[in-house]
Amino acid sequence: MTREHIDHRNIANFANERVNLPKDLANKHRAQVRRLREKLTSYLGDHPDFELRKILLSGSIAKGTALRSINDIDVACYISGANAPREMALLN
């Protein structure tokens, strides 16, 4: 009975084929966040009661550690606390 040796090449191939999020898909997700940022910026321009400080891509996509099985994209929105509304309608 022989055993196949698992080396770095085998592990790297497995990671590339099954685990790591391909760069083109990561770029698609980043583009989706850019569109969201544009939509939020437009919304905030129409609602001066918000004071947007910044919008950042965060989480695993931002860190470059996203897995192929990604099912969410994290975005952080920083709004001035003094002027932040208590309620808002959902964006469509």
C-alpha cells in the first residue's frame, strides 16, 4: 500500500481551485461596492440631514482574505453622530 505525498504544490492547487476567491470575482464585488457607494452618496446628497464622513469597503474582500464561498460584502458607513437620523427608509 503506497501513500501519495501531499506537497506545497498540491495544497496551493487545491486552494486556488476550491478555496481562494479568484481575482476577477473579487474585482466584481469591489465594483458592486463602488456602485453602492455612488448610490449612497447620491441618496445622501438628496438628504442633507445626513452627514456622511466616509464609506469604506471592509471585511474579507478589503483584506484580500475572501473565500470562494463568499456570501456577503462588508461596507462601513461613517455618519456624524450628532446629525444621524434615528430612522430611514430602505434604499431601492
